[in-house]
Amino acid sequence: MPTPEDVREICRNAAIKMGKNAAGAEIAFFGGSFTAIPLETMESLLKAAALYVKDGPFSGIRVSTRPDSVDVHKLSILKSYDVTAIELGVQSMDNNVLKANGRGHTAGDVVHAAALIHQAGIQLGLQMMTGLYKSSDSADISTAQELAKLNPSTVRIYPTLVMEHTGLAKLFRAGAYSPPSLDQAVKLCAQLLYFFEEEKGINVIRLGLHADAGMQSSIVDGPWHPAFRELCEGALYYEMAYNILKQEIPSGGRATLLVNPKSISRMVGHQKRNILRLADEGYCVKVRGDLQVESMTVKANICMN
């Protein structure tokens, strides 16, 4: 648990390091359920952070918490200290999955907390996990659909990892739980990424766990990859490219794929993964940036000779 002085020191150092970029940054209290700690402690931390919002240079404060630890009184305190966003650790909207994983809250708690946060005029963020114990791809897709109905500004998607010294690790070693493979997780999370950002206009601000060296050493199993989002974005571009090539030259051939310049790396794929996969399907392709091509769009120029 940081002290108020820790908060002030972190904010001072960050302001110096970030310079002008601090104006667009938020101070974040993550890694726990912020509204579940004693109110006196919560207020002391907020008071320390709020100094760097009221008097600059940061734009606001972001906190994460449990859906069953949100009420009108706590929200009024957060609002008074310039909290601009609250992220709820939802994980699943399937009550059976929540119960099986010992989450201690229900889908109804999520709906109630989200409504209160909207009423308070604070930005809502939602966090979900895929591949939980007793869950399935269809249940995870249903969770995403239910989360979208709550009108969040942001979403984080975390594939479940088996961590050492946890109940899930015991289930894994007993053969009662098997996490999805990396390919399975990428396929599902790519679908969820497209759903949130392209279909619903909801910004996915994190896809895959950011694990430092210490945390990586505690991973027993599961679909962890340091460039997980890149894999998911690449999977989307592969599907778009493959579908258009299959339609234009079903028996294989050569083509130049046109994408927005900002999307070239996504089309090429992590370690040229997409180029190699298309080659395996009989397509020899080059990738070129074109400002006329919109994001999440692939066009193809077919080589006729």
C-alpha cells in the first residue's frame, strides 16, 4: 500500500519526466480494489494525487475497483477529488462462471455499479477475462455483448493465465482446468477487439497482460505473449487479406496488399507471420501503404502475370 508521500513523489517524478506530455495523462490507482480500502486511507491517497490535477499538470485520476464496492457515497468522494474514470473488474457476466472462480460479485452488481458511475458523470471502464475456469468462447462473447450494453468508454481484455500459488494452479495441476492455447486466445480476442472497436466504437485500451520479469516467472501456463495485441490485430488483417485473395484469385497467385500506412505492421504480422501464412496458402504478397485506404481495411492489386 503506497503512502500519501509515495503518491506525491511518484507524481512529482512523473511530471518532470513526462514534461508537456503530462497534460494528457491521468494518475492511476491500480492493482487492487480502490474503493474497498478504508475510506480514510482512500481519501488520504486521493488528496495527495489531487494536488497534481487541480494545480496541474495531470488531467485526472483513474481508479480500478470491484463492482460490488461502488455506492453513491463513495462516488461523491471520488468526484470531489477529480477522479475522472473508474474501471470495474467485471471478468465475466455469467453468474455461474463468477461463482466458480470465487469472484464474490454478480452480473447484477456490474449493471448497478455501471449505472451509478454514469449517473455520477464519471467515465466508465470495464475489464473482462477470457478463458476463465468453467467459461467458454460463447460465454466470453456473450460477456462482451453485455458489457457493450453498459456503454463503457474503455475496455480491457485479459486472457486468463495460470499463476503460481493460486487456486487455479491447483485446478490446473489436478487436470480440472486447461487454459486455451495461444492460437485459441488470439482467435477469440481478435474477434472481441473487432466487436468493441469497429462495431461498437469502444476503445480497447489493453489487450493481454503486461507482465514484468517477476510476474512472468510466476506464470504456470496460459496464453501469455509479450505482443499479444499485435498478434490479435495481425489475425484480423490476415482474415481480411485471405478473404479478398480467395475471392479474387482462388487458386493462388501474386498480389500487392494495400492498407493504411499506420497498419502496415499489422498486415505483415508479428515476425512476418501473415506473409508466411498467406504463402502457405499459395499467395505471394507484398504490402504497401496507401493513405486512401481506411483503418481496418485491406485492398488488393492482383498481379496478372
